Amino acid sequence: MPKIIPIKELKDTARISELCHVAEEPIYITKNGYGDMVIMSIDLFEKIQAQQNLIYGIDASEKQIREGKTKDAVSALTALRDKYDL
């Protein structure tokens, strides 16, 4: 279940920092009862970024497959061997 806290609790920065490092998901900040911000630890942010980059790469690969921009393994390895004189 996501952690939701009111903006007035951001005054206790040490506690908020601890919450960010303990939580395994972003913490939602509300203002006047409505969503306002999201905070998280740098480690969690980097993990989410890595997951998004992986998904982007998979999407790009699937697009290349659909467009026929692929090579079979034998021709790809042959081209690498020729390029690098292996």
C-alpha cells in the first residue's frame, strides 16, 4: 500500500529521509487533501530509471523486429568477425 503523508510533515526532514530509505516505493505528498508531489530515495529512483530504460530497449527491439530490421545470428557474427578481423 502506498505511503501518503501531508505536506506539513515535510518539516521533519530526518524522518522523511528515513521513510524514503525504508520505503520500497515512492511516497506521495498531499496538499490540502490533494496529491501534490512524490518523493523517493535516490536508490529507488535509479532502480525505476533502470527498469524504464530496459522497457524502452525492449520496445525499440520489438519495433525493429516488426519493421524487419533484424539479422540472423550467423550473418551478424560473420559481419562482426569481418569488421574486427577475428
